[in-house]
Amino acid sequence: GAGVSQSPRYKVAKRGQDVALRCDPISGHVSLFWYQQALGQGPEFLTYFQNEAQLDKSGLPSDRFFAERPEGSVSTLKIQRTQQEDSAVYLCASSLRRLEESPLHFGNGTRLTVT
Amino acid sequence: GNSVTQMEGPVTLSEEAFLTINCTYTATGYPSLFWYVQYPGEGLQLLLKATKADDKGSNKGFEATYRKETTSFHLEKGSVQVSDSAVYFCALSDTSGGSYIPTFGRGTSLIVHP
């Protein structure tokens, strides 16, 4: 399995529910990014990890959003008390080293629909 | 801050037509520039990149030249195929400006008819 794997592929949540989205990056990849992509828009940055360290979380839209990568591999994006405006595709991407040395590899995303 | 502006889509072409998708950028430093492509049902994947002025990135018949004077990185292909139908994203990464986080444009959908 060579690619970035995200699960679930689709998630429907009732407003107010908590959700957890999982990302399995390519083995050995140091950098991991989460992006949010609204319909018809480009990916918007949420947060960035280098190994287990969360170096930048400036894109997280509110304190309802939380991400972790405790062992420097798998990452989880958690959204608490989901709202309708959270409906989007959540993309995970990883890269082998520092960004300028290697390209981003994206997963297929998790499509979250909040009803 | 950094930003990327792409032309609105969809771009609809007949097979073998010439393709241009415009991309301009704003950056505080000296960015690297990228084109990513997203085929239906798949994740984004890197198509090509350029890291300094006048560099030309190329792949699969696509090419784009880093133009610092016009802050542009337009994507071109001489003869498109139906299989090129996808969404194309222009992106920048501005490590020299201190923000290495890749910034993406909104994407341009390309539809190629036989």
C-alpha cells in the first residue's frame, strides 16, 4: 500500500455530534498536513505536523477542531460539536522530508456532511 | 499574505485543442510554484513544479514557466486528450518568506470532449 489512506471515505453527522477523521500517511513520511476543501474551492490549510510535533495550527477555524499525531505516523483530526459549516472534504497530505525537497502526496479525502 | 488566483472554470475543449490555464500569485518571499491535478474520484497529485524564476516545469505534455516579472505560472498543453479531464490546482510554497505551508488556488475544471 503505497499511498496516503484516509478513513472513513464518507461521514454523515448530525449537528452537535463529534467526529474523528483518520489519516495514514505514507510510511516514513515526516511531514503531514490537513486541509479543508469546500465545494468548488481549493484546499484551505488547517494544520501541519513534522513527526509528532504540531508546528502550525493557525488554520484551524475554531477550538472545536483538534488534531494529533502522537507517534509521528497516523494522525487524527477531531471536530467537536459539528456545525453545518463544517461540511467539506477533509484532505490529508504527507511528504517525505521538508516541503521544498519533496512533493505532497494526498489521500482521497473524507467527505463530511453535517445535517 | 500569500495567495494564488486561477482562472474560472470549467474550461471545455475538444480533443487535440491547445490548453492554457492561467495562474497568478502573490507572495511575500520567493516561492516555489506547483501544479497539482485531481482526476475524478482520486486525490490531488503533483503534476509539475518550478523553484526559481524562468524555470520551466514539465510532465505528461504539460508545461508551465515561472515568470517572476508577471508573477505568473500558466499551465499549457499543446494537444489535450479526453483523459486530461480533471481539476487543476495551482499552488505555491514560500519557504523564503517563512511560510512553507502550501497555498492553493480554487482549482480549474477541464473538460475535454472527443
